[in-house]
Amino acid sequence: MKKTGAWLATYALEQIGARFTFGIPGVHTTELYDELHNSKQITPVLVTHEGGGAFMADAVSRLSDSIGVLTVVPAAGLTHASSGIGEAFLDGVPMLVISGGPRTDSEHQFQLHQMDTHKFMSGLTKATFHVSSHEQVVPTLFEAYAIATSGEPGPVFVELPVNILLYTGEVSDLPRYVTAPPEPVGFEQEILRAVELLRNA
């Protein structure tokens, strides 16, 4: 079946239970915002500054059972949002940071907002991903969500090139998100001993 990357990204966000996205639409994310607008589950909240949007996404993760999602353009949008992303990283708050990206179907260099977003985000997130095909959109967002919400939580960055978002591409199926069972902590005896010590203190 053929789907746009924007449709696939919205589908993946619906599957993981996202209810809000925060950001400012731009030329790299117009198609994504069009699809988010059509979602019956997700409300795209338009902000006046990406930094404020990042803190709003942080608050959603802290105060609800849904992950906060930030949707921004690369470079300027991402750098403006970095304070809120860094706050979530330092506080162990899960967040999905989704950015449009320069076209990958063009040989032209120095495209609008072209920068090494992964190097920039590597110190502010648990992981960064670059999607290079339509087939990767849904699994990548599922993996990003799993990383953001497992272990010590934190933000994860996903870059979706504008040509992937805009054009249709072939996908073999539309997987449903299945929550992985939590890994055993492995310190059951130590925890029970600590409880006993606290009771007798």
C-alpha cells in the first residue's frame, strides 16, 4: 500500500497513545500538520515559540498517561526548543521530538535549515533517529517511544525528511503498537530488605 510519511507518522503517534503535539508549522512539517489536523485523537497545539512548546510537551508527560510530542522544523525550530528538551533530559521525562528534515532526494547542498541535527541533539536526548524510507517511519517512531519511556525516561529525537513526509511510498503493513512487558528489576531481595529496615527504624 502507498502512504505519505506524514500519514504514517500520525498513525504511529495514534498507536502509542499521543493526544497532543506542540510546535510551529513550517515548510518542513506542513504535510505532517495537515495529517495531525485530520486526526480524531491528536490535537496539534500551535505555540508562539518552540521553547514554550518543549516545556508544554514536558508537562504532558509529567502530568498525564500520554507522552509529550514536539513537532518542529530543523535548525531554528530545534535550537529554539533545546532548553525544554534539555530540561526533560535532565529530569528523566519522556518526550518525542519530531523534526522535519532536508530533502534526501536532491543532490543540492545548503538546503533551508540544513544542519547536523543529530550531533546537536545527541547531548540532549537518549537517542536520535534519521528515517530514510517510508517503511521505516512507523517502526522508528515505535522504537523511539519505547526508548523514551523505558529505563530512565527521556527525550528521543526523530528526523523525518520533507520528501518522506510529502510523497507517498510503499509500505508492506501497518503494525500495531504492542507494549513490551517491563523488564524485571533484579533487586527484589534488596528492596524487601530495605523495606524491613525502614519498618524497624
